[in-house]
Amino acid sequence: MSLDSLRPKVQWILTPIAEAFSKLPITPNMWTVVSLFCALIAGIFFGFGLPLFGVLFVVLNSFLDVLDGALSRHTGAASPIGDYLDHVFDRYADVFIITGIIVYGVQTWQAPVPAWLIGLFAITGVLLSSYMGTQAQAVGLKRNYGGVLGRADRLVLLMLFGHAEVVYPAPILFGLPFLGWMLVVYGFFGHITAIQRFVMTLKELLKDAHAQ
């Protein structure tokens, strides 16, 4: 089960945090922009082979990504503009981070499969799975957070694999280090998630069509 589906169950944790941040003169959309810059900086650190700092900024990006939504709901500032910015910036954040890992991989990995090809496999899996989730919403259904690998899952994996890379930066199998294998996981399970969400949405649409 994707960790994204657990968001409603952690609101009790987010509420006091949102209450504290609501006292600052910074709007939820401003935090969304800051979270994007954190992702950009994380990608740069990964690109230069500094996974520890990359992971730290991924943590900041993740925290602010959750904060902006919680703050919007707490202050009553939720709007279609904020929701749109959040979705768009999340995709750019994914691209920044994965591209940074690819850049470093192209320079250092000695795998039989080129790093850019592994990265292409990963980034298409990530973007297609996210697209399938938002496309369900675009055709009148609820946002689809189903499937085996949502964004929250990817961020948790990035933190785990990133820390493992810091501890042991050498290749672990077939010339790929931990972050290289993380991209393989992103690609494989990302494409599976995209298919799962496509099928789930199609079934729901067919069910609604038959009910009319």
C-alpha cells in the first residue's frame, strides 16, 4: 500500500505544526516555492556526489511539501491555484532530484547498462505513475494514490538509499551503487504503479458509465 494513502491518518500530527507555522508571515504557496528550491539544491548535491547533503535537502523538501497543504487547510487558504502549484512543483522536484543522481551516475557508475538509460527508465516510471494519479482527478474522480509506489514511498526510499550510499558509496551489484539500484526500483515499480492506477481508474469510469 502506498504511504500516500496514509495522509488523512496523520493529520493529528500536522495540525499543531500548521498552527505554529501559521503565525509566520509566509503563505502556503511561498512554502511550496521554497520546497521546490530545496529539491533543486538536493539535485545539485546529488549531482556532485554529495548524497548526505542531498538527503538533508530531500528531507526539507518532503517536510515543506506536507506543510504547505496542512497550512492551507488550517488557515482556510486552500485554493485551486495552490493545488495546481503543488502538483506541478512536485513533478519538477522529482525531475531535479533524479536528474542529479543521473548526472553523478553518468560520471561514475560502471554498470553494463548506461546510467542515462537507467535514469530514463526511472523518470518515466515516476512521471507516468504521478500522471495517472492526477488524471483520475481530471476526469472527475478522486485523486488516485493507489499502487505500490507513491511519492511518499519514493521519498522514504530516497532517504534510506541515500543514507546507505553515504555509508557505503561503492558499487554493490553489477556496478551500481545504492542510488543506482534505487533508480531501478523507481522505474520498475513506478511503471507497475502507473498500470495499476490506469486499471483502477478505468474500472471506476466503466462502473460509473454502466450505472448511468
